[in-house]
Amino acid sequence: MMKHSSRIAQLLPRPNNIHQTRLLSILKFRSNRTVTPRNSYITNKTYPQLIWNNYIPSNLKIFSVIGTGIIGFIKLNPNVWITLGPPIAIGTFYMNKYIKHRIYLNNVSTVLPEVHTIDDKDQNVIIEENLKAETALPSLFKPTEIVKILPYDESQIYNLKYEIDNQYDSLRKQIIDLIEKRIKESILLSQNSTDQVCSIMNEFMEDDQFNININENEIESWITSKVKLPSSKDESNLKQFIKLSFPYYSSKTVKDRKRIGTLAIYLIKINETDWKIDIEINKLGWFNSESVWIKELDNSENMESDLYKTYRNS
């Protein structure tokens, strides 16, 4: 129990007032790290989000809602429930559906900046404005924002070497590899950038050496959906859209490391090997999060993962 408590404390900055001190004391009570990625677009950008998503058990959240409902049912007159219950339930359902749809659009708009919905049954269909329908798909994205990922093939022997059991493992390993490469390349190109960008990117440097501490086994969220690109005339031709997030630390040593922030990755699958990629680097804060984006990288056209580079012809 003490080991878990000390690990939580290392993730958080020193409190500067009595309220933060009390909050850290509560965190030391229980550690509940996410075992599997959350199916969510929400990224842990602030400490309240981190606490809610990673350290408060799902069962506790569910029982809290149920308990609140039971108390309300006992306290209120049955006639009130009969009158207000159905419209509240229906309103809650549609409000939840609307909020999820808006969150989806907000996330996709970071990859396709100008989008609007298509008024049909599929709410996860979007198109980009001001582009002609006959535009060729490769021209929608620049080579400097494209990465090469090797498709998963269960018959390949190299799966054993890299401990790849399924498509998720294959994507996960290659994405982490590409993230490290793009961060390094961005640092080399960011010498003339703004102070904010440099201050965040400097977290990945130590003594003039790269210090990128991320772990493929600590993915906190992973969600997959579909988008429609304007080059396709077929309404059913949807492209895979993935958003995932994971933490980055000050050190690789678990005992000494401190969580600095969260990386959010946005991917659109263009074809079997080509993916459009955007990286959002968020530095953790109590209520606000500083962030910087890595999109296009000069002199890094069609960046390849190590797995793709080694086994593309196998």
C-alpha cells in the first residue's frame, strides 16, 4: 500500500496551499491505475482529470450515481417521479448523445480543421469544406504529416520477436516509435520557435541529450471511429480515425520519475500503410494545461516506423 501511495505522490507537484495538501492526502489513500485504455476522447490534461480517470475506481463512480438516485427517489414524492421521470430520462439520453457527438467533432476538427456534419443516419461522418470532391486523396495531406506503419500480418515470424499478438500490439509499438522520432525531429527544428513551445519541448531534453520517457504499456485512452474524406464519392467509404493518449515522465526509472504531462495522438488511416498523424503535447496543470502541437515536419516526408523500414518487403 505504501508503495502505491508514494508512486501517486511522485506524479504530482508539491502543493502550494492547504487545499492542495488535503487533495494529495486523499490521493495517497488509494491507487487505481488504469489496466486497459479507456474508450474515450478525453485526455488527462489536468490533475483533476487525472485523479478522476485513473485513481477513482469505476465501481465507486457507479455506486455514487446509484446512491444519489436512491436518495432522490426516497426524498421526492412519487407523483413527482411519475410526472418528471420520463422527460428527464429522455432528455438525459439525447443530451448525452449530443455531447458525445460534439466531443467527436471537436477531436476530428484538429485533424481536419474545417468540417461539418452530413445530415444522415451516421453521426460519425464528416467532410472537409472548400475542397472539390474529385480531389485526389494523397493531395489532402502533405508528405510531411504522413507516417508509414506496417500492416499487421499474423503469419510473420517477427511478431514473436517483438511480442506482437494482434493488430493493437502492432499499432501500439509502431506509434510509440514514431512519436519518439517526431518529437526528436521537432526539437531539432524548434530552436527559433516561441518561448512556450521551447519550454514544453525542453522537457524532452536533459544535458543536451534527448530524454523522452514514454511507455507503450501505459496507454490511458484509445478510441476508434470513422471519418469521410472529401475525395471519396462513395458515402460508405469511411476512413479509420484513432485517438490515443499516454503519459510522459521526467525519467524512465519508476521509483524516481515524475509525471510531466500527457501526449495525445490523432491518426487517420489513408491506405494500408499511410497514416496522417498529429501530436498534442499537454503539460499537466491543476486547472489549465499548456500545450503544443506537432503536425508537419520539414524534411521528414513519409516518416517510417522501424518495423515498416525493416520488414516492408517481407
